[in-house]
Amino acid sequence: MDTNAAVAEGWRRARADGRVRAELLDLAWAEPRLRRRFPWIGMGELHFSRTTEYPWTWDARFVLSEYGGTYFVMGPTRQDAVGRVTTAREAVDLVLETLPED
């Protein structure tokens, strides 16, 4: 499978997974810089990898969809807490703020 097909399949699987809100996935997909990355979900967190196969990269912030409708942004490691935000738009913006160039 070529890289573009693998990334597209990753987005399809992320949607089917159900642990990340559709609103967050829609907004992340709408951003070309995130859409080019392979989305993977671990512990309910939406990650954005430069590689399409395990081990995925950990060089970008990621988002946890919390109970109650908020989002918690971390990264690039789980020890790096960025903060809680109330909207998916804010979460995506925080990811984009420090997203490394591909």
C-alpha cells in the first residue's frame, strides 16, 4: 500500500474506532498539515505520525477527548501537558502551533 493510501486508511480507521469525537476528527482532517499525517489512537488520544507503520512518530502534540466534552492537549510525550480546552478547534490549533514541518 502506498503512503497516501495508508494515510487515508488510517483516517478511516480512526473514524471507525469511536474513541475520538467526530468533531475533532473533522477539524483535524480539514487541516492539510494534519491530513497528510497518519492518525493513530492510543489510550483514546488522537496522534499524528509522520510514518504509516509502527513505531509511529511522537514529534507532534496530540489530543485526548475527555468525558464532559473538553479536550486535553499533550505532547509530544505524555509527560508534556499543554492544557485543557473547551473546543475541538482550540485543540487542533494547539497541535498546529508547534507541528514540525514534514
